Amino acid sequence: MILFFEWVTDKLGSQGTVCAGGRYDGLIAQLGGKPTSAIGFAMGIERLVLLLDTLNVVPVKVAQVVDVYLLVGAGLESEAFVLAEDLRSKLPTLRLQMHCGGGSFKSQMKKADKSGAELALILGEDEARDGMLTVKYLRTEQAQQTINQNEITQILV
């Protein structure tokens, strides 16, 4: 490969390449195919975001992006995906974020709070078994409640 381009910065320390690419004309032939002209590139999205943040050019959060944050108990990911898609189809304007990274409910609750969501829906072992959801209000002093999954849209409208 003959290097065609590379975007680098001195703002990220030793990991300064943000994007690079070039020509790969001999690659297909090396793999046993007919000689073919080709180009390719790779961009480190995380590095690009870090660079934008370092340069203070990341846009300020203008609007809340999440209405509801769904916390998921271990092993309940499939049920949570079905629930999330059902809620999104019934309430097309609902901005629902589902936690997909595992972890304790305490760490998930911190992420729910940081997301800016008004409500946290908790799907734990007990809730899944009983067809229920725990609703926790994150921005008001309302008491936490447990509600049937079939009735949750009444709270979310």
C-alpha cells in the first residue's frame, strides 16, 4: 500500500492519527484474485469526538434527547428489546434509551440520571416474572411505583 493521506493532530498525545487511507491496488492480487484497483480509509470516531471536545467545538446540548431510560436486569435483554420496540411503535414520538451495557442497577441508574430522562423504567427479575415495570421519576418528587407492562403507555403519554 502506498499511503495516500493521513489526518493527524498534536492535541491527542501519541494517538494523534484521526483518519488515514490509501490505495490498495495489489491487495486483491495478493489474496489470489485478479489485479483490481482499490482505495480504503479508516477513521477513529472516538478520536474525532475527543478532538472536537479538546478543541471545545462540541455543540452544547440544546434539547433533552431522552424521555425514558430503560434499566435492564441481567439476562433480560431479549425481553427488554421487545418491550422497547413495543413502546416505540405505540408511542412514535417517545425518545426511549435502553441500557445495553450490563452492570448493576445502581450504575444503570447513574446513567439514566445523566441521560436527562424524566423517567426510568426498571425491568428486573421480579418485574419480568410478574409482567410489571417499576417506574422511577428522576426529575420530580413523585413516588416510585410498579405498574403492569400493558398499562405503561398511560403513564408515558
